[in-house]
Amino acid sequence: MKRLLSQMLKQATDDNYQAFRGGTYSLASIAIVLVILIMVNIIVSALPSNLTQYDMSASKLYSITSNTKSVVNALDQDVTIYWIVQSGEEDDIIEALLDKYDSLSDHINVVKRNPDVYPTFAEQYTDETVQNNSLVVESGDRSKYISYDDIYVTSTNMYSYSYTTSFDGEGAITSAIDYVVTDDLPQMYILEGHGEQELPETFSDQIGKENIETTSFSLLTSDSVPEEADCILIYEPQSDISTDEKEKLITYTQNGGKLLVISGPVESGSLENLNSLLADYGVTMAEGVVIEGDSDHYTGQPYVLLPDMNSNDMTDSLIEEYYYPNMPIAQGLVVDEETASGRVSELLTTSDESFSKISGYDLTTYEKEDDDIDGPFALAVSISCDNDGQIVWFSSAAFLEDMYNALSSGANVDLTMNAISSLIGERDAMAIRSKSLNYNYLSITESTASLLKIVMIGIVPLAYLGIGAGIILKRRKRQHEAG
């Protein structure tokens, strides 16, 4: 009996020892795993955010474009980004974006400034009321203030009568960095004296964002185009230029100058001298307003044209991203292939079904009449002049209006900025699109819209009815066979 009890006690002791040893091993294993996890977390937290964070947002809110990387990688002087925000009010998207900039270059330093602690800090940079999550970018003696409203941009969509919000943090910050480290900014001179219209707000804001300085001038009071002009812009003149002005512009472009013309048909009179700038290059202006006869090449109304885009440095980025500009109330450009050979590139073209209504603004029908001019037409051209001069010509002025730009989801302004980039020279800070926080509009042709109506209103409901009737008949047949 004693022997049996002794054996049982020994067995229990051995079991307890084994259990203790197993438990010790388990605790040690858990401790080792925890130490490893802690070490991994410490190492990962020390890595740059661009190596540890993956952007899964639909509009890539947390991603940095190659344009920004080029600007930042080229920095040879220190840049400080001051983040003006109260404790606990930090915007997560802005914080993630600033982390990206901070990790891209040793020349960039992000510093947080709490207005409760530094109440007068922002006053040295702006007179505006500073909201939380506003920024100041500074390098040396140059600085640029970025309002919170310049980061989250809210605008009225005149096409849908609604408000749209976009995130322009990257565009605003990269533009500010480019501004504070660049001494000689591009100079655009805007011609005046012919009833030219003010630049549309979206287009004007984009020019400012891309650090292009603008100056209005008149050739009526100047002997020639100012030497410091990198580009001349003629926007929607209502009356013609003089013969003397025409000659000055010809001399300018033939001596290497860059000219951007955005001009459509006018309601009264003509722009004979202005349009004749194209004559030496085999391009003439058709009389009237272009109407599209192919429903695949207009949206809404036959005068709101959806032209074909031809491959070019100005159009390729839009083609790749499936953005489609529209050209409302346009005048047709007729290109003589022999005279224009090698010098004229057609950027936008209409279909073979297009025609120009010579009655212009007085048209009473969209149907083609006997006196109307057959297409196709070019609606935008790029012309190579002597000594590396260049002319880019858009034959619709209305296409930059905010309403039509919204209809194209911003493609109209993007195309124009690409043209400006081509004229003044490519700059990495240019063409960073804001990231929409709303749905973009899908521009579809009239024929596609009609097809969708037929499918959604007719075919789909009938298909559902047919499927439902088939199921009911099949069930009744089974019941009948079972009975």
C-alpha cells in the first residue's frame, strides 16, 4: 500500500514538473515573440512613412506624384513647412501628407506651430484669419502661406448646380516649395485693348498655383513685346488687332517667341488681322460656328463638341487618363496639308460629319444647309515657327468657362495648362491635379446616352419580366408533373 502511494506521489511530482517545465517554455516563447514584435515595431516606426504606408484610397489621397518627387529631389536648400494647428485638431490626411514630404528629403523639415502657444506666429506671413491645418512654407527670405481653404477646395459646379470638394494638398505644397526656392518665375504677358475678357476663375487660379506671374500689356503703346515675356496670351478678344500689332506679333513669334491664342467666333464684326497670323502656316479660319453631325462627337447640344484628340505632348496625359475636353461655340480651323507640312500639329479634330454654320450666332437650326461649310475641322493646333518660336491656338474661348470645364471634369483647363507648359518649358511643379472628394462627371456622347436609356428603361426591365415569367412557368410545370 505504501509502495503504491509512493509511486502515485512520484508520478504526481513528475507530472507537475513536466507541466511546470512546459509552462516555463510557453512563457519564454511568448516573451520572445513579444520582444521580437516590439523590436519589429520599433524598427518599422523608424522607417520613412513612404515605406510603411500603402495608399488604398480611390483618389490616392495619401500618394505623392512623380512631379513632387522631382521637385523635392532637386532641392539644394533647406525648406521648412510650418503646420499651424491646435493640439488635438490635426487633420489626418494633411498629417499623412506632411509625413511623406518629411521623409522624401533631408532638406525638408516639418514644424508644428500651435497658435495657442504661438498666438502671433502667423501674423508675419499673412493678414488673413488663419484656420487650423493651414501651412506656411519658408526658405531663406521667401515664404508662401497656404490657407486651409487652399488645401480643401470647395467650388460651385455650375453644370450641376452643386458644390464639389477636392483635396489639393500636394499641389499647394509642391507649388509653394517651387515658389520659395525659385528666383526667376515664368512671366506670362496678357494682351489687352480689344475687349478681352477676364480669365475664368478656375483657369486663373491654376496659373497662380503653378507660379506663373502675369502682367497685362498693350501693343498699342509698346514698340514690341517685352523681352522678359516667356509667353503671350490673347484671351477672347471682342475686336480685331491692328495691322501694326499683327506685325509685332509676327516678328515676336518668328524670333523665337511663344504665343497662346484662345479665341472663338465673335457676335459682331470679325478678327481678320488676328486670324491672319495663321495664314503663313497654311491654316485658315472657317466662317461661322462648328456644328457636329455625329452624335458620338458632341454632348448635350451639337455645338458642345467632343473632338478627337491626336497624340501630342499636350494631349497624351489626357488620353492616357481617359479625360475628354469639350469645345463649345468653336470656329473651324482648315489646315492646308501642303503648306502646313511639318509645321502644324492638329491637336483636336472634329468628325467627317461636322460642318460650320455660316449664320454663326444667328443660326436657327442645327441641320446642315446649302451654304454651310463641310468639315472636318481642327479645333486646336500647335505651330512651329522660326527660331524655335511656337503658336498654340484654341478656336473656342468658351471652353475655359467654369461650366464647360466642370463638364469635362477639368480636362479643358488641364489641356490649356499642358499647352502653357509646352510654351514656357516643362516645370515639374506643374500639372499636379487636385484629388476629388466627390464623384467626377462622366462625359458621354449623345448616342451613348440614348443607348443607355434604351437599355435601362426598356431592355433591362423586359429581361427581368422574361426571367420572372420563365421561373413561374417552370415551377408550374414541375407542380403539374408532380400532381
